[in-house]
Amino acid sequence: MTETVPPAQTSSLRRLVPRIFSRSARRDDVEQLLRTVRTHHPKGDLSIIERAYAVADKAHAGQTRQSGEPYITHPLAVAQILADIGLGPKAIAAALLHDTVEDTGYALDTLTAEFGDEVAMLVDGVTKLDKVKYGESAQAETVRKMIVAMSRDIRVLLIKLADRLHNARTWGFVPPEKARKKATETLEIYAPLAHRLGIQAIKSELEDLSFAVLHSKLYAEIESLVKQRTPQREQYVQNVIEAVDSDLRELRIRGRVMGRPKQLYSVYQKMVVRGREFDDIYDLIGIRILVGSVRDCYAVLGAIHARWTPLPGRFKDYIATPKFNLYQSLHTTVIGPGGRTVEIQIRTNEMHQQAEYGVAAHWKYKERVNGGKGDPKSLDTDMAWLAHISDWQAETADPGEFLDSLRFEIGAKEVYVFTPKGRVIGLPSGATPVDFAYAVHTEVGHRTMGAKVNGRLVPLETELKSGDVVEVFTSKNPDAGPSQDWLGFVKSTRARNKIRGWFTKERREEAIEQGKEAIARAMRRQNLPLQRLMSQDSFTEVAQSLRYEDVSALYAAVGEGHVSTQSVIEKVTALVSANETATGPIELPAVGRARQSRGGDSGILVRGAPDILVKLAKCCTPVPGDQIMGFVTRGSGVSVHRADCSNVKSLMADAERLIEVEWAPTTKSIFLVQIQVEALDRSGLLSDVTRVLSEHHVNILSASVSTSSDRLAISRFVFEMGDIVHLDRVLNAVRRIDAVYDVYRVTSS
């Protein structure tokens, strides 16, 4: 059943933000779509678009959108957006079909047979992105799939961005809370991704539409302020354009001069976020000059600086050093007529296409030079950022951590530094020589021991600035590796993940050796046949029974203290004894005093009743070392409580059922432990805690989480534990998590 916006809310939004109630193109506007594609691809095969439209129209027959329009208007609008930025017939066909596999009975196999592998791959890529829709980790997994898909074929992401853009244009027809959630996600993920890919046309509209939904009154106010100044602004812009035109004629340069459209979200960012007055925002007056060549760009720049005084520090040359998304242009701000500041951009026509459509312009070019066939498996070397993102998403197991890293990566400002040979490397703002080293190569990063910036020796934590020439010195020692301290100052996700990965691998190798030695020492102490036992496959079986991947993982668990050596030895000897009936069982020497036989693995001895069923009370979860008392229950054996358990007072009323008990844990004993984690609430906190518990091989049985109005998060976890010494390691590891200020064992419910 479709939800509707409450009438009062709808009326208010229609008045403040009418653009999010826009209707789609008419069904018969498929002819307009074909005309647009023909303009960009005169020799393209348009029949595939006509067939795709016919299939989509039939598949979506009877379906409507929340705006009440026929559903086919949505894929048609998505296809039109992609046609406007110059994508080819196959991508347009995929856009028309992108919802058929997900929302109708049209099968992917049928689509493959009718339209070919390439179109099917694009549709399947977009479909997979929409499979999971609920929860923070689910959102992270969806975005992760998108990153993987776009690293294989960037058109998958272009279709997804166009899909999000058309949905954003109709957010007025969906419930307000859902629209706000989608707008927040768009500002955090999709608009920055469009920016990273250089698709300014989509990025700007996504930002404005999200801004309109999240802050409708602010949006309407800023729009009103801009409109009030539009007549005077347009007259002023026209005067500036005429002056620039006269300079172009004198230089005999053919070019176009135009005023730059105003993006309301950009004005909002500068007014509210940066605290600027509306009239003081530099680029309210913006001019763009398009010329034929790079040489003409610099000639026009010289003429403008000769006519008007440039503002210090406001000139940027993105032609010589392009941005991360291949954006190129000359930027300068001058004091124009009447003392008003004017921001001017100068670029070639090709640079303008790149600025507006980014990677889409690249794809359009590749399709043309390859005779209409794009190469879905290759990415331009200049877009290496995509490959980096794909690499580190594979290295980041935790979905929440991945999403946080992605938000930082796609939103981070960049600095551009040079290698000694003149190669430009883009790094996040605040990056250090260590980040630079890992950007060059992982091994260079691991072996870094010093750095020079602009010919001078500097500390490794020095922040780099755009234009710096950076040289790093590496160690020739084969055992050289990164320092744990580097994690405190590196900025790039790549460097952070590589350093963490190195230490994880190093620690694991050390733990494996320690575990192996510990088992061997224990066997020698007990006079066991070391060579015979260590050479058997029994260690592999024991590892599998304890749910470890292989023997190495078992050794590592012993080395890290997660499993006791005695427990492993008992299991191995039991297996060998069962397999070697000819030689008889291998007996382990008695350790300590002889223990009475008992039922279960509670680790409790009951005086006078060695075989009685014993259960540890869940209300206080006693563990070895706690003072305990037993209580004979009706039909369930003996229940063991901590002496200070809150339920003991009521049990004392039935004193004849109390019984003496004592600890006698064996290596097979399993205890329940409950801990409480107190922390400042933050994004990704729960995933960090569960990750640490998982790394320490803790089997979580239950968990509860609550947050207070003052942003404090209280989490409780109940888990099984075989060795009480392990609990201290777990508590210390959790205590080291960022924002956790206390963690302790709970001894009473």
C-alpha cells in the first residue's frame, strides 16, 4: 500500500520547493530520447533502444509511481538523463531496463538472450545494488557492491546516479521521513561520488534537491535572496561579458563568454557552514570563458589580469595540475567594474565537457574511437582513484568502518605533490610523507625511514602542501616494517589499511610460533610422543572441531591465549588413541589432584554427590575465582550462584536445600560471562565492539544496546568462555576502542 504525504505537509512543500514535485516526461517522448542519442552517436544502433523501450513498457504495464504516473516514465527519464550526458545506445538500453529484473517477472536470462551480455551485465550490476535496503550495515554493503560494480564498469554507477537523480526530482510525492533519509544518503554518498567522477551536472542538482528536502525553509529563503538580486546581477554580468568579448576580439581569439548558473546549496554552504554574509560571497558573480586551445586560455587570463586587478591567493591553475576527477580550468578572482569581485573560469570546450560530464565524457570518447564499443573492463589510468577504492574496500571487512572510510575518502579535500621525477600524486588534505610513500607503492610505504620535502629533511608526520616535492628514503633491511605510531598521523585510507594489515600479519606469525612452542613444551613436560603426535592429521581435526580455519589458526589461538595448550593436547591424544588401537590409548599423566567424576562441564564439584547435574545460574554467571554456593532445585540438579548474587537472600529461606560446592574446572569447562560496555555514542561503535569480540574468538550468545538522551551508549553482551584469564584480555581490548570509557563484568542481573 502506497504511503502519502499528509495534506498540510504537501501544501507547505509545494509552496516552498515546487521542484521536488516535478512530473516525468510523457510516454511518447521516446522520440526525444532517440534524437538526443543520435546527436551524440550519429552512427549508433538505435534499434536496441527501441526494443528495450518496448520490453520495459510491457514489463511495467499496470505499475504506477507514487506520483500516480505510469512507471515507465521513470526508466524513460533515467535514460534521458544519461542521453543528455552523452552515453551510448547500450547504456541507454540498460537504463530503460534497469528495474525490469528487480520489479517485474522479466528474467535476467531472457534479457541476456534478447539484448546481449553487455546490457545484461549493466542491468544486473544496478539490480544488485538495490537488493539490500535496510539498516546501516545493509546500506554499507549496498554501497560496497556499487564500488565493486563501478570498478568493473563505470556505467553501472552512472545509471545508478541518474536513477537517484530522477527519484530526487519526485521526492515531494514520498513520505517526508523517507525523503529526508534518502536526501541525507544522497548528500553523504551519491553527490560526492558524482563529484569524484567529475559529473558536475548531476552533482549540483543532487545537492540542491537534497538541500531542498532537508532544509526547505532555508532553501526557499536563499532562492528568494538570489531572485531579488537577479535583475541587477544579470545587468552587471552582461557588462563584464561585453568587456571580456572586446578583449577576445583584440586577441583575435574565438570563444564564448557566459554567466555561471548559481547553485543554491553552494551559497548555503558558504553562508551557514562558513559563516559568510550573502553579499560577501565571491562567486555570486561568476563568468565562464570557453576557448579553442590551452594557449588561448593563458592568453585570455593575461588580458583579464591586465584589465582588472586580481585578488591575491585566488588564482588556481587546474590545467597544469588537474583535480583528482580530471577537472581542468583556470580560476581567478578579480576586482571588476564598480569594485565588485568577479570569479572567472577559463577553459577549452573539451575541458568544459569534462567538467560537466566527467567520466561520462571519457566513456563517450572511448565509444567513438572504438567504433561504438566501450571497454567495460578498463579504466583510464587517470581515474586510478576507482581502483584504489576497489582495493581498500576489499581490505576493510567491517561494513560500518568501510562506509565511514568511504565518506572520508570521497569528501576529503586533496593536496597535489610531486615525486622527484615530476609525477603528480593526489593525497588527502593533511597527508604526510608516509601517505605519499604508500601512494607510490605498498613496499615503499612499509620500508620508509625518512623523507625530504623541497630538498629539506623533515619528520615523517609533517603535513604536505600542494606543490611540495617529496622524496622518501627506504630501509634495505629485509625485516623493515612500519611503525605503530604512524597510525596516529596518516590521513589516507590506503596507508591506514596497509599499516594495519602489516601488523595483523606480523602478530599472527608471532602467535603461530608461540602457540607451536607452547604445545611442544607442554608435551615434553608430560613425556608424550612429540614427533608422533605432531606429525598426525589429528591437529587438523582438532582445529576443525574448534572452528578454526586450519592448524595455523589453531596455533595462533594458543599463542594469543584464546585456547589452553592442555585442552588442545587432550583432544589430540584422544583422537590419536582412538585411531591407534594396536598400540593402545595414550594416557595423559594426572595433573594436580584427582577429580571426582561429575555430570556436565560446569567445572563444579558437589560434596557428597559426584554425579549430580550442575548448572551455573544465569542471573549472576559465576566463573572460577568467585565465591559460590549451591542450591538443590526440583528436578534440575544443583544451581550454582555467586555468594553475593541478589537472589541468594530468597534462597536462604530454604536453608535445607543449600549444598556445599567448589570450583574444579577442567579444560572442557565452559562458563557464561556478561559484560557491560559504556561509551560515548558514535557511528560504528557497535560494529567496532563486536569486531573486537569476534577477533578474540568470543561466542556472543546475546546482546542489548541502549542510548540515552545525553548520547551515552550502554551495551551488554553475554558470551561463553573457557578460560577466565582470557576475560581480562577481552576487557582490555574493548577498553581500547575509541569512545569507550568503561567496560566491566556484570555479576548481577
